[in-house]
Amino acid sequence: MEAILDFFSSEIAIRALLASSMVGVMCGILGTFLVLRNMSLIGDALSHAILPGVYFAFVFVGAYSTVAFFIGSSIAGLIAAISMSWIQQNVPTKNDAAIGIIFTAMFSIGVIGISELQDQHVHLDLKDFLFGNVLGISNEDLWLALGVMIYTIISVIIFYRYLFISTFQNTIAKTMGIPTNYLHYFLMLLLSFVVVASLRAVGVILVVAMLITPAATALLLSNKLKVVIYLSALMGLIAAVGGMLAAVVLNLPPGPAICVVSASMYFLVVLFSKKNGIIFKMIRESQESTRIEQEDIIKYLFKNEGGTNSAVAEFVGLSEGRVKSLVNSLKAKKMLSVNDKRIQLTGEGKEQALHLIRAHRLWETYQVEELGVDKSRIHPDAERMEHHLSKEDLTRIDKHLGFPENDPHGSPIPPRKE
């Protein structure tokens, strides 16, 4: 804690924290649209393709200038975007191949140019542009980042409706008269601005992580665009602050530390997100499997007017230990009772069994009458579907079929319980 307080008491550290925070926010906001529009690779390409702009801006001005770098990089980004689109539209080359060709060519030109300047003992460190140097942030860089962040936020607010429609329904957007091509190039221009503003903080290589990872994380947490945008900006901000703290405590390079924190949040959400997380998904699948096993036991006991653990285990294909555990759980739910090792359904258990049988036989009838499936092949699918049809589903199917009394095999369909 003392090291953190000492570090952030300096002006350099405050500038670094402010710059990285603004980078996290604007990358998170813009990255949402890049990920949703399947433009992540283009984001990667443009982040590399701006490097020639840095080189030519330095040659033209003859000195280190944030404004010159911004203008040169933005022009380079637009040239790259237009070149990629032209190849995709006019040359029989795959889209991803066109992107790869342009960004590697322009990136190589930038590396060659900056390397030559370094050979001439010009103070222009290629490593700072590739991986960032957040501790070297100047006031001019801060103002640039602030301006680009505000411009990005305002642009998204003004064009939100058009971005929303063209992102999810591009064809409909065209029929509505929305200039989707211009919107695409505007996003490319905005992306160039954001990449240039992020250059000093995380570099052209690591900025891709800040454009993609917070947005990908937010999309695991929500499917509402506005919520995703807010969450993505928040994830970017947390990654920036967390990365800076980790860099101070663990003596790590700040840019990579920010990206590692961002990736760590993504994997935490992948594991623990209640909606899409692997852990909760495994829990839900386990609970669903247990429910189906319990319902199979209920149906067996109903058809056989009771049974023993061993008989149930043999029928449902489970071990006696597993059956005993499931029976105890059903007993706790008052679905069955156990007397002298004989298992009997209670009233609630019988009601559940009738629901399962009704679902099974109605679905068999639906398959034959509506789907034209031969009745000799309808049983396996009905065995599966009986566990997933709600009372409301059965009411709609029953009404659609004209309230049949028997299934295709002639067995009576239990009536709906009022």
C-alpha cells in the first residue's frame, strides 16, 4: 500500500492513470461495435497500419509532435481502411486475406521507417509505439486522449440509432436509406482516432486487447446493447486502473499489465457469469440431469404402482446409490414415501407422473399428425420432450390438435388438470 501511495503521489503516475483510464473507456465503447460487427480483425489491422503515419509525420515535422502523429496516423488508418475495402470489392481475394495483406504491408513500412530513424540516432523508440509507454505520457497526450474520448462518446450518442440498426440488420438499414458504407468508414476513422490516442498508453499491438476484451466480456454479461456499452466502458476502466496498480505492486510494464487484467476479467466472467459462465452452466446441466432422472423414477413408480431401489435402478440404468440419493431428494419434496423399503408415490408425485405421461402422449400425437413421423419412430423423441414441455405448452398443443383422447398407439391421454 505504501508503494502505491508513493507512486500515485507523483505527477507522472497521475497522468499515466488518467490516460490509461480514458483509453479503457473509449476502447470499451468503440470495441462493442467492432466485436458485434465482426470487425475485430479490422481493429487489429488498423492498429498496426497506422505506424507509417507516425513515421511520415515525424519526417514531415522533423520533431516529436503528438498532433502530427495524430494527423499522420489518422490518414494512414483511412488509407488502410479504403485499401482493404477496395481489394475486398474489386479483387477476387478473401476478405480476411485482404486485411492481412494491407496491415502487414503498412506495418512493415512503419517498422522500417522508424528503424531507419533510430539508426540516425533520432529519439523515436519503436518499442514505445509497439507496447506503449504510459509513464511517458505528456500533457499534450492527455488532452488528445480526452478529446478523442469525448468525440467517441458524442459520436456514439448521435449515431446510436444508425449504429444499432446497421450492426444487427444491415440489409434493413440499407432499405431505410441509412448510408451503411459511410457509416463503416466513419467507424474506421473513429477507430483510427482511438488507436492513435491509445498509442502512448498501450501501443499498437496491445490496443487490440483493449478494443476486443472488455467488449467480449460485457457481451457475456448482457444482450442489451446499451447495457453492453456501459459494461464494456466500465470493464475497460477497471482493467486500466487494475493494470496500473498491478504494475506498481508487481513491478510490471504497465501496458501489458493492463491487458492481462482485462483478459483475467474475461476469463473470470467465462467461469462465473450467472448467465453464460461455465461453472453455472455445469451446475444448471447437473440440476437438469438430476430433474430428468427424478422424473424417470416418478414415471416408473406410477406405471408399476411402486417399487424398490434395486428395481428402479435396473429400469432407469443408474446405480442403487444414485437412486437412493434421488429417492431421498424426492421424499424431501413430498413426491413419494418409503415404507418397508417399498417406494410409493404421494398425491403430488402421481400428479407429476400424469403430467409426464400427458406430455409424452401428446407429443407423440403431434409428431404423427403435424410432422408426419411414422408412429414406430415417435417414442424416443417423446421420451426426451416429456421433460421439457410445460403445462402451458401442453395446453397449446392439445388445443391445436383438437383435444385428442388417445395417442397414436391407442393409449389414453390424461386430461388437463384444472
